[in-house]
Amino acid sequence: MQASVSVVSRLRKATTTVVFVEMLNVEKIKYTIWAADSERAANFYLTVFGANVVKRNPHITELAIADGLISIHSGGEGKRTWTGMTFQVPDVVTGAAEVIVAGGQCPREPQPEDDEPPHLAMCIDTEGNEFMLTRDRSH
């Protein structure tokens, strides 16, 4: 009986310690992508998404788009890489066309679905970074 009381007492102390740990104060969330030519990549995002340069040096370029930050790091290999980035735009067909004009790719034209206009476009930037364009479907 004594052993089980001792274990329970230790568990309570351990649990109490975890409860009082403060959360980390997150200042920003950035998404980093790699680029063989970081200037070309920055120009792509400036042109297509109207990004604003936050920081630029020979190694990294930070761009603000909507409420997010993309950090473009030099030294990439230019290979196709899925990033998980998604940009919500009013019209994915128009967005896909703008991606192509700026030197990116959209290998498959956005398709209508369920009698609705297209809501998704799979695209690739000038450095091989894959991303999605989506539109709000809640309306």
C-alpha cells in the first residue's frame, strides 16, 4: 500500500510541474522555401502575390504576403518540392494564369467540380516549389 501512495504522490508532483510551464511567446510564423536563384524566386512572389520585402541579404529574403511571411533561402537545388503552402485567391483560374505569366507552372488546368467554378490549382514557382491556389468555397 505504501508503494502505490508514493507513486501517486510523485505523479501528482510531476503533473503539477507541467501545468505551471509557461507557453512560448511566438512572435511570427514564417515558412521557409529554398531557391537556386533567390532573386528570381523573390521576383516571382513579388509579381504574382504582391509581396512586400521585409528583409533581404545574400542568404535570405523575407516576404510578407497577406498576414504571412515567406522566407526564401538561397542554396536550393531547383528540384520539385512539395511545400504545403496554400494561397487563397478570389479566382484560381486567373491566379493560375498569373503564375504562368510570371514564369511558374500549373501543370493541370484548374477544373470545375460539383457544378462549381474551379476551387483548386496546383502550381510550381520558378524554383520548383509546389504550392496550391484555392478559393473560398463558403459562399
